[in-house]
Amino acid sequence: MIRGAAPQRKEQATGSGDKRVRSGEDFDIIIGFLGFWAVVLLVVTVWMELTAQPALGSALGLLAILLALYGMIRLRRRLPARTATRRR
């Protein structure tokens, strides 16, 4: 009977670990998405400044993306450290 109970506890622990890994991965995906657009807007803003075009809109968009990125990184740090890998 003891053998039968141990795998159930292991599955439960693994199941909760998968949820933590998935939530962390979701944050990582959003952070990567925001980081990509931050780089794109940085290049656009610099290009518009160098070519003497009005760049206020893209600079404000870049600021908004950077603030969102900062907030997501702070939220990501509050999640528990990854201890398990996702099952395939």
C-alpha cells in the first residue's frame, strides 16, 4: 500500500510544478514579445530622429513598451524558481 500512495503524491507535486513552469513560460513569452517591439521601436525612433522626421509618437510608444516590459520583469521575478521541466 505504501508503494501505491507514493506515485500519487509524486504526480500531484509534478502537476503543481508544471503549472508554475507554464506560468513562468507565459511571462517569458510576453517579455520576449515586448522586447522585440521595444527594439523595433528603438530603431524606428532613432531613424526618424536622424532623418529629421517627427518622432514623438514612436518615442512615446517606445516609452510605453519599456514601462510594460519593466512591469512584466518585476512580476516575473515574484514567481517561484523553476524546479521542473515541462512534460512532453
